[in-house]
Amino acid sequence: MLAVNMIKKRLCGLVLGCLVLVVFDGCVSPQERRLKHAREHAFISHWPAPAQSQGLRLAVKDNIDMKGRVTSAGSEYLAKNSPPAVRDAACLALVRERNVQIVGKTNLTEFAVTVSGENVFFGTPKSRLDGKGDVIPGGSSSGSAVAVATRMADVAFGSDTGGSIRVPAACNGVYGLKTTFGLVSTKGVFPISPKHLDTIGPLARNISDLAKGMDLLERGFAGKYREAVADKPRARYITIGRLYVSGTDPAIDKAIDDELIAKHFKIVKLSKDFEKKWRQAEKDGKVVALGDAWYNDQKYAHQKGVSLLTKLVLANGELDYNFGYKEAVKRKAAWQRELRAVFRHVDFIAMPTLKSLPPKMPFWGSDVIFELRVFNMQNTLPVNFAGNPALAIPIAMPPTKKTIPVTSLQLVGPRLSEAALLNAGRLIELPN
């Protein structure tokens, strides 16, 4: 025992302790451990910016092609069997043009089809929302949310088919923007529902960085955002339709109401009839999302290296595609008309991003039952089904819920209202 202790002491003294980063975890500072942990789980590939770099640090979800690198889509099978991408995804064009520092490819749930954020092969990113790392990081853009929450990136790109930006934003206390369907090209992005639901958007710790991220996805966005701020510089100029969704934690509804009232937005309560239509759109959006996931990715359903959970999701999607898919798609236009009618009277629609606070990840890991539980917590799919943009905004919880200090408000806007949404987010923004 004495000899072992002497060896440890000598090793910890070598090269100012650098060698023990590999040998003895006890010689690593708490900050270095946190960064190492975040790097291993938030990122699939990580190449941090130089210490002296002052530019924006961007992380990119690993279902977005980057020239010369394998796009894993969070899958062991793709990581081991896919060649490097021959070109960048179209959404990286402005990033390359402006020489933005990309710091890595972020982790995600396999094929971006589950919502807890678990990834067995690459490791599950750890949310710090509860201060312990016990709660789910949310999916599918789990790594992107954790990367910005842990300050390893200023902005991260994610994809959102049914809530995959907004759910992890809610689970990590950051901001996430789901963009208007078709605004940002998804060419070169691993497909789930490219014809109906898939979108690309930014995540960040604050609205300022979120706007910078959006300016990398839409040319001229910075000017649109300045115009939106000038047009409605105060919350009292903005009318919000408040949607109450049954099954929501009353403490979350109260936290959101208190915040909107305190900021002096004009608030209009939306009808029960609209909630009924919202729920139907949620059902239809689920059928389309799962049906398209099977249609576009069925070739992976029996491959070794694809997780059992992902295979089960794809199998369920086959049922949805064969039974109910066509009828759901037919109802899409009516749902879009319904939203347009509401937006003739209000600027935005507000509801919680999640009906409950993020749950703890089960000790044994996720399964179909747990994924269904988390799926039923989200209020995001009807937005994708319509193609509208939506912003997830952290909101402080009352002291009685201090174990998880923030919840998330979702603001839904008319098509192409991203700049106005960010302005509303600016008026709500928590201190950073």
C-alpha cells in the first residue's frame, strides 16, 4: 500500500500533473472533469477552439453532413459503415463563407427518432438542470443543448421534426428555435420527414447568441431581427394567445402566466375548441413523423448495430404508415388554416414546451414505455405538423420547485416570424 501511494504522488508531480489526466482521475480538477465529461457525451467529435479565439463557437448536430467527416446520426451502425461526407450540408454554407469556428459534431438519439436523449453507444449527454445530472437531456438534439448549456459552444445547430430542438432546450434551460418548414434547406441532413416536418434551427444560452445562430442559417436575418426589435420594443405591443393544455403541471402553467403578466404582454385565452384541434394535430403529427421515419429509414431496421429501441420505433412507424398516414396528411391543410385564423387575432400562441418538469433517466436506461411517457409530455408536434416556427424560452419556477429551477415556455408564431419570435424572447429573457 505504501509503495502504491508513493507511485501516485510521483506521477501527480510529473509535468505539472498533465500525465495524470490519463492515469489518475483524482489529479484532475473538478472543472476539467466536467469539461471532459461534457466533451465525451455532448460531442461525438470535438475539436475545441484555440484558447485565444474570440469568435463565435458553433457546434453541429451529427445528423448534418460535414465534408470529410462521417455523419453518424447517433448510430453505431452508421458510424462504423458510412464513408465521410463528400460535401457539407446546405445549411452550413454561411458558416463556411464567414469562417465560423466549428468546435465539433454533437451527440443525438439514434437516427433522431426518440425523445429522452439517451444514446447507449456514444453515451448519454448529461443535463445539469437539476445540478446532479440525473434528469433526461431531451432528444433528439441532446448533445447540442448540453454543449451550449455547459458553455462548450456559443451556438449549436439542431434538427427538429417533432420537438427535437425545443424539448432538449427545455431539459437544459436554454433557448431553442424551430424554424419555419422550408426556410432552411435540409439537403445533406439525415432524413426523417423531409417532405413534411424536418427543420434545422439554433440553440443558445441567450437570445443574442440565438440571433447570431439564426443569422448563420438565413442570410439577412440580423437585419430582420433589428427591424422586429424596433417595431415592437415593448411587451405591451404584443398580443399572446394563451393555450392551456390539459394534463399540464399547474405550477408550470402558473410560472408561465406570472411571467407573461409581469412583462405586460396582452394576453388572450384561447378556446377549448382550439385545444381540441391542437390535440388532433398532435395525433396526426405523430402518425406522420413515425410513418415517415419508417418510410425513409426502413433500410436500417434490421441492421446489426442499430439499437433495439430504434428498431421498435421504426416498426411502429410501419404500422402508422400503413394505417392512418394518408388520412393524417389530408388533415394538414385544415390545421394550417386554423392556425392562420388564430394569428389574425394574436401575434403568438403560448403554452409550456413540456407539460411536466423533465423526469429522471431510469437507472436501467430508457425503454419504449419511458420514451412514450416523455413523448406525451411534449407540446411540440402540432407546430411541426403546421410548419410554423416556435421558440422555447427558459422560465423561472417558483421556490417550491427549486430542485429544477426553470421550466420552458413555447411561443408559436406565424410562418416566417422568426425575427419577431426572438424579439418576444428578448422581452422575456432570463438574466444570463
